[in-house]
Amino acid sequence: MSTILTVLVAVLVFGFLIFTHELGHFLAARAFGVKVYEFSIGMGPKLAWYDSKKSGIRYKLCMFPFGGYVSMAEEGKDDAALSEDPQALSNQKPWKRFIIMAAGGVVNLIIGVVLMFAVVVSSQLGSTVVAGFPEEIRNEEVFTGDYGLQSGDTVVSIGGKRVHTSMELDYEILRNGIEPLEVVVLRDGEYVTLNVTFPTSVTTGQIVGERDFSLYEESKSFSSVIKHTFWRSVCTVRMVWESLFDLVTGRFGVEAVSGPIGITSTVGEAVSYGFVPLLYMVSIISINLGIVNLFPLPALDGGRLVFVLIEMIRRKPVPRELEAKIHGIGMILLLLLAVLIMFKDIRTIFFASK
């Protein structure tokens, strides 16, 4: 796939996800009567804009597609003239501000689930029923008799985690299969507990578990599509949370994290496999974006939500100057992290091309 097409698709993906995120903030603000000055997709110099004569809102498209914002009355400002304005954001009740700030991330989650539904409708549904074991990798001591998996077994749980779809099963093996796992299966109407050792492989420098048996395909129906959409989305949310936990605890290094440049490369790979893999990748990115934005970290939407919650508990807001300083420090740290990840992505792509 050409580099130009890869970048173009990545820009469209980023632009779509940023647009839907900011649209969530915008629609919530408008629904509660908050005055909006600008709706910007992208950052930096503006490429095109439109000033609405009816609402007075300026809609902008800017040069760099890796960001966007909705500028509201009194947001981040200390203008005495706005302090009594009923349309100012800070003059709204805390629960309204909470909804406005959370709306962007929530819309990203909703978009991710909708795209996941489209992926499920367009693909085969992998069940949790064991179909068989390739002879070249089959271990007779593990996969025969009462102590191993058998064809026809329905995997109920792995390592104490309930599984409903092949995606969940694969994820549990991938993340925790580096050690023997307790696997509960339904066999001939009875639950059987097994202690299974899965083979391992190395992916991006990390040792991961690997499923070495095939699964039966599940018939497609309205209920099965809804089931797979729900559990695949839940599994994706878990992947985001647990990946960050693994990063903080040191199981995965910073080399496992990707920024816009690394994601552009991944999007290019997804496009080369077809439309459905690309759709799946965008679904994962959208859910990831929604969750990360709702993390309770300064400068993120989740960090601002924390201050609203504190205000609800204390019955008075945190001093604006203090909140602004905390978000400012958070923004600096996030920018430093973004620069670090950018250089890591560039180095990875450079050495991969050699």
C-alpha cells in the first residue's frame, strides 16, 4: 500500500474520531444552552471556516488533524463580563457541566460499539467450542484424556475469567497463557476443570500465550450478533484498561505504546487486509480514545470531571487558579509523553524499513 494512501486514510480516521468526539461536547453544550464560540476540527493554522449568521458560531478546519476543540463562553477564561452570563459554562449546574465534559468520550465509546456491530455483521462468529487440534502442534500429554481439552468441549472460563466469544478466549490466552491456566469446560453436560499449558510466542518483544486449537463457527442470528457485539466491546474496554495497568506495572515497556505516527502505520496494515479489518481497527481506536479521555488525569476530560465531582461533594468549586495550574502541568506532561512516543514511533518505522 502506498505511503500517500496510508497517510490519507489515517487522516480521515483521525479526523472522523476527532469530529465525533468534539461533536459530543458541542451537542451537549448546545442542548443545555451554553454559548459556543468555535467548533474546530484540527489544530494550528485554519484552512477553511464558516461563520453561522444564526448562532454566531465559527466552524473551522485546521491544518493539523491530530486535535480539535469546542470553545465555550467562560471556558478557561477569567472575564468578569461573563461571570453573570447565564449561557456561560461555569454558570451551569455541576451535573450539566459533568455531562458536557463527559459527552466527547461517551460518543467515542458509542461510535466504537456501532463500528464493532458492523464488524460482527460482516464477519464470521467464532464460538468457544473446541473443534480440533492441528497434528503438527498437538501435544498428546496435554490434549488427550480427562486432563486436557477435547474436541466438542465448550470453554466456559479461563483463569477464572468467563468467556463468551472467541475474541475473549484468545485475549485471555494471549495475556495470561504464559503460565498454566485453569480452564473450565462444559463436556457432555458436566463442568470439567482442567489445568492447561498453552504454547507461547514472542510479539513486539513480549512473551504471550497462543491458542493452538481451532474453534467451531457460531451460526449468525440477531441474538448472536448482539452478543458478539456486546462482549467484543467489553473485551476491548478491558484490553485498554489492562494494557495501561501492564504499562504502569512494567510488564510492557513504552515501546508497546503508539502515537499518531505508529497508529498511521497500523492503519495502513489494516487497510491492506481489507475494509472489515480497517473497520475493526477504527472501532478499537475509538473505544480506546473514549476511555483514555475519561481517565481522571489533569488536562483530560476525565481530569476535569474530577473537579466537578469535588465541587458536588464540597458544594463549592475548587479555586479556578488552582485547577488551571493543575491542568497546565498535566498538559505539559502529556505533551512530553507525546513527543517521546513520536520519536519512538519514528525510530521503530526507520529500523523496520532497513
